[in-house]
Amino acid sequence: MKAKWISSVITTVLLLAIVQPAYAEKEYELKDELIYDVLVDRYFNKKIDNDYEVNALDPTAFNGGDFDGMASELLFVKDMGFTALSIGSVFSTETYDGKKVLDYTEFERHFGTKEEFQTLVEEIHDQDMKVIVDIPTQQVSTNHVWADENPQWFTENEDGSLALDTSNSEVQQALITIFTEFNETYEVDGFRLQDADKVNPQFVRDFSKAMKDIHPSYILSDREMEETAGFDAVVIPGIEETLRSAYKSFDQDLTGIKTIMKQSENQLIQVDSLLGSRFTSDIVNEKGFPPTRWKLLLTQLLTMPGIPVIQYGSESAMNGVTPSESHQILNMAVDKELVDHITNLTSLRNSSEALRTGKIEVLHDEDGWLVYKRSNDEEAWVIAINNSSATKTINLSADVVGQNQQLRGLFESDIVRQEDDGEYRVTQDREIAEVFHVTEETKLNAAYIATLAIMYVVFMLFLWVVWRKGKQRKADAAKQKTTDQT
């Protein structure tokens, strides 16, 4: 097992050396991003002087995470290969998740000061990552600073919270004014509108234009939506249910993924959100083994078209059904099995334009086995995910792979070469995901092998000479000792 891991690492290094990194040539666009989704309160607690009535044992209370804690531990996210950090809502609020906003002009005191937020943004940018902030408008506190003076701006929700009427021109202008100033001051890279499906579409368009007039800003939706006007990216409708149903257990129907992949280009793709239950809870209900299930799904998510959004704790298979249960404190000292898997996949995706934005061609999607190709004019990859309970084999034609090519596996270190009949025979064990790089077939170089053989012989001869000399020295020393004694 250790040998296979070492071989996989070597293969990864070789593959990444082949692929030209896109980020070395241009700044990342939204379609290139890998987003890590987290809440400030659940990330890392560094300062204790802002721990007002904090209770780390209560999943519904503030647990102590703050801006300084996030700034001090950014390498955890950076080293996994993420390019953008979505940090939730940061404004004065009644709840740890930032939803029940009290005042958009103040930072939540549990999280820190405006100076500490500015430092956090600068630290994220220093790590060549982008920062995205959530804006809640549809579930704010009844004690919101606008509620008394402008009650006509709000409607009441069933849970007693308030929703801003974003179709109201005064509300629109107030929000645009506040966040124009916020964006000019802190230069964040994007905003995610919470409960986006309830926000007025015209407001979204006007808000987006106002933010982009300051500097390029991503405007994202937190919901699955059909209407995309004003948003740079939305969550593809049905993607969470499709992916979770397909990978919660083996031998599941994967045909729905084919449809999803055709729709997901340049849109947000995710299996979890911070709005509800975790994928791990589905696995546990099926009595499955979370690391195996997560590996298969992460391979899918990080090699298919779209902009991946991965929720914090996925690297530790965090569990939970309700939001408070699934918003556990981030554990950075986790078993590295899933961390390494994510890092390998993100490194590959960050370095390969074909895996981010290339064409998608589904080659097989039956019997729990999904095989597809990502390619552009420069490179090609074949992804094979065997989510079945049996070993599978598929023959790929030269029309798909090309003549005199080979498929070099990233994780299992398999090399598939063209058979005499011109096809490429891929055999895959159950519950295994593999990413194959399509490269020109490498032939064994006789001169190179002969040189290695000669070097081996010379090295062994050298060791023999050293051994002989050592033995002779011992004999001479023993002889000299005998002479001295007589």
C-alpha cells in the first residue's frame, strides 16, 4: 500500500510537470475558481477578548471563531489547493451563522474589528486567494436597525424573522449604497446573496452593476436557481440531489449525472451546502464507509464542468442533519486521507485548463460505472468512476483516445496501452475512481536500459572492491598484531 502511495505521488509530480499551469499566464476568472465555503465562527478561535458568552459545547451558540483566527490559519485552505474562500456573513448579527443581521454597517463583535477584517482580506489576497462575503436579506433580525424607522421595508417570516422587500426602490438604494462603500473600503472579490431565490431580479442586476463599477466582483447565488440574470454563477438546479443520490451507496443510477454535466459549465457545483444536512449523513443512513464514498464523489466534483464549492469539513467527512449539527468547529488535525485526495485533485485541476473548461464527452454511464472524457486542443483526460460492487472493463476506441497513445492513471498508477486490435482496455476494481492522462505511448529505450544496467554492474563492482579492500585491511591488521606480539 505504501509503495502504491509513493508511486502515486511520483506520478502526480510527473503529470503536473507535463501540464502547463493556466494561472502562470493569467489571473483566475470565476470559471477557474475552487471555492472553500466556511463560517467565521466555526473556523479558528485566536482571540479571547471577543468571546462574549461563547459556548463551544453548544452547537447553536457562538463558538469563538474570529477574523484573526482565520487569518492565522489560511494555509490549511491554501495547501489544499483552493483559490477562493467564502467566509459567510460578517455583519453584526444575533446568530453565529450571521443570518439574523442587526446592522450592515457594523462587523459582528464576536468576529473582530474592521481593522482585523481588513487584515484578513489582505492576508487572503497575499495567499493569492479571493474572498467572498455573504449578504443576508431575507431572514434578518427583528431588531435590525432599519426596522423601527422603516417598517414598510420589511415583511415578517413564519419563523418571526424579517425579510427585506428588495423590490422596494428605497431598500434597493440603501443596500447598494452600503455595499458600494463596503466594497470600496475592503475590496472583497465577491458577494453571495443568501436566499437568492427570494431576492428581486431587478435588484440583483442593479446591485451587480454597482459592484462591478467599483472593480470586478463575483455575484453568486446560494440557491439552486433557473433565473440567472445579474448573477455570475448560480447553483445548478438538482445538482445536490443528483450527486448525493448517485454516490451515497454503490450500484446507484448515475445516468442523471450525464444531464447535470451538460448544464454545469460556468455554474456552481456542490454536493453539500451550509443550509442543511451533510452528504456524510446520507452515507451513514446507507451504512456505508464515508471516506470511500467521499473519494468517489470528490473525484466527480473536481473533474466535471463547473465551479466547485466545497463546504468546510468535507475533508474530514463532517456529519450532521440540521444546520447547527453540520456547523461543527473545523478540525484541522484530521486524518489526511481525504485531505490528500482533495489536494491531488485540486492541484491537477488548477494546472489543467481541460479539466476546468474543456469539452465533456460521456463514454459510459451504466451499471454504476461512469466514464467520461475532458479535453481541449492541448490535452485530454479520461475519468473512470466505478461506483458498483463488481470489477468493470470497457474498451475505448482509437477514435476516443487516439492512435499510439497511453492512459496513465493518477491514483492507481495504471498504464493502459493500445491493444493489437487498436482499442484501449480499461479494467477497474469496485468503488475506485481513477483519472487517466492521455499521453503519447512511451517505448522502452534500449540504450537507456543498457546504460542503467552498466551503471548497476559498475556500482556492484565498486561495492565488491570496497569489500575486498576492507577484508584485506583486516587481514593485514591481524598479521601486524601477531608480529608485534612475537
